[in-house]
Amino acid sequence: MERPISEAYFQEAKRHIPGGVSSPVRAFKAVGGTPPFLVRGEGAYVWDADGNRYLDYVMSWGPLILGHAHPEVVARVKEVAEKGLTFGAPHPLEVALAKKVKRAYPGVDLVRFVSTGTEATMSAIRLARGYTGRKYVVKFRGNYHGHADGLLVEAGSGALTFGVPSSAGVPEEYAKLTLVLEYNDPEGLRALLRARGEEVAAIIFEPVVGNAGVLLPTEDFLKALHEAKEYGVLLIADEVMTGFRLAFGGATERLGLKPDLVTLGKILGGGLPAAAYGGRREIMEKVAPLGPVYQAGTLSGNPLAMAAGLATLEILEENPGYYRYLEDLGAKLEAGLREVLSQKGVPHAVNRMGSMLTVFFTEGPVVTFQDAKRTDTELFKRFFHGLLDRGVYWPPSNFEAAFLSVAHTEVEVEKTLDAMGEAL
Ligand SMILES: *Cc1c(COP(=O)(O)O)cnc(C)c1O
């Protein structure tokens, strides 16, 4: 598959944009080579500037659960766009989308719209600190919550150690306010809570991790998370990826969680920039203008993004069978993938929930981030390019989730499994 036009664009892009990209993973650093410049999408497929077609498993990193350019979503955006792109004033579509979010998340009384998942988690943490009057935040290794300073903290060296920044430009003093624990280590979490629970404002977590590849929570880990409430710690379920994906009510519905605050994004904006945080009234009433926790945005609640999100959520709500469909299709991909990998004698662990899936090239089980890091990334590179050259656009890093949409069918899954067999 030749990509001369993408090559030329990438060379030019690198002269004007750091790494040629607006978000790092897009540069293919983990797998090498030139990223295709994608210019069109329809259903489960995308086309690059050279006219090559790919079966898409990136799906814009999660928002496109209905597939690319869903006609109804596009029509609703067009209709709103013709009346004005932004007003910086309240808009009826914000109210409609807020009501949808509350239907999906019965524990949410009030919801505030922002533009990105990063803003949602950053604001939720400010709110948790403002509400509790405490300053420490707990996060888990390998969980990603956007790029706000205090959340760009990854690896501590044990359950009770302070976090160290995982990006230059994050002051150590600031990173120290983030305590980092191992995901799926309930005893580590309980030990920290016993030692310092009263100093912790919030625990933020990915209920099902998608940003270390897919990691599924153990029952005892979920139990330990909820025990944190006994210490007055707020539980922030970061459902930016899982919200409206694992079920209409996200991981909260599917796993029966009781978070104090939820953060949403990706599917919420239906392909345009919209995100949100929400929770119980008494907590959310601390947000300005009702309360002392400041948070604002010029384009927050943008009518186009609200329209795309509302259209997407309406379609999902009207078609509850979609979640069953995605579960069955995901199971088919998972089973087929296991079979292909076993036939080829490749050590593997396939982690999946619903329409989110990752294959790790290591003996399973892969439960923690430490387990995930054992994957053979060299083999992944060749697997990735083997797929790309066969017209399958898999996420360009082993530590990302592949996504199915309702536009994917058994035909696409069969094609993918054939391509995987050949690539391996
Ligand atoms: C994508 C993601 C974010 C960040 O959202 P952006 O819109 O990229 O800022 C935060 N948390 C989770 C769990 C995500 O998957």
C-alpha cells in the first residue's frame, strides 16, 4: 500500500507542528513509519489522502460508537451550524443533553459541560478539593485522565510513595499532591486509606482501563474503591472513554458503581468537542456561579457539539440492542483472535469488555499495568504494520484500546481475522 501524499503531508507538517501532529500518539512513534492523513470516513471505514481505504479500529479514539459520518448526526450538526456556530450564552441543546446524561447516570443531579476530557477531570478534581477542603488525590498507575498537571503523574515506587511527574514542566511539589497506586491492588489501596485516608480529597480511576490497553477491574478492587467513602474521600469515575460505550450508563451501570462524581467525554460529543462532569447536587452546587469553585469556558456547551452529542445519545437510547450487538461482535473478534494467536503459537492475553479490546503479546493474565508492560512491543510493531498494509487501521500503540462501532459487522470481523492471521 503506497502513501506518497501522506508522506509529503507528514514531512511538511513536521516543519510547522511539533512532531507533525496535534496529539502525540498520532505520530506513530510507538510503531514507526508515516501516519496516513485521513480525509474521509463512512461507517467502519476511513480513507487517506492517497485514496487508500482502511477498516478502522481507532474510531477517533472512542467517540464514534455509531461509526463515521452517521447521517443523522451529520444532519443535526448542519441544521444547528446554519443558525450560528457559537453564542457564549445558554442554549436549549445544553438542557436537552444534560437531561440525557442524567437519564444515563441516575446518581447525577447536576452536570457541567466543558470541551475536553482533560478539562472534565481537571475540574472534577478542583471541585473535589474545594468540597472536601483536602489536597491529596489518588490515581492509579497506567490510568490516563487527560494532561492536566496533577494527573500527569504515573509511577511511584510502591503503595505509599509520592508520585513523580511523568512530563517535564510538572513541578515536583505539584506532583507530590498526587498519590499513585497500582490498579487492581485492593490491599495497597486499603493500606493507603488507613494511613492517610483523611487527607485524600478524591480517588480518580478508569473503571475499565482503556489507556494502558484494556484492563478489567477485579471485584475486590471495586469494593476497596467504594470503601474509600468511609474516609470522606470522593470517588471520581473517569468515564470519558467508557461512558455510553460499555452500556448507556457506562461502567457505572454495567458494574454497579456508586461514584460521587463522573467525568464524560468522547461519545458524549458524538465526534465534536464536548465533555462533562457531574454528580450529587450538594457537591455540584459548589461550582461557580452557585459556589466558590471556579470553572468556565468560552466554547463550553457549544451548540454544534451539543447537537452531535444529543443526536448520538438519542440514537443509542432508542436502540438498546446496540449494546448486546457490540458485546456479541466483540466476543466474536476476541474468540477469533485467540484462535489465530494460538494457531500461530504466539503467547497472548486478549482483554476485552464490550466493544473495547486489546491484545497483549505476553502470557496472561494481564491484570495490572505491570503485567501489561510485559507485552512484546517489537512484535506489536510488526503486527500493526502487517495489519495497516492489509487495510486494517489498528491503534498505533499496544497500550491503547481498539474500538468496535455499530457500523462494524461480522463481515468486517472476518476480514480482520484473516488480515491478522496473515500479518502474524
Ligand atoms: C480520552 C480520555 C481523557 C482525556 O480526554 P481528552 O478529550 O483527550 O482531553 C480522560 N480520561 C479518559 C479515561 C480518557 O480516555
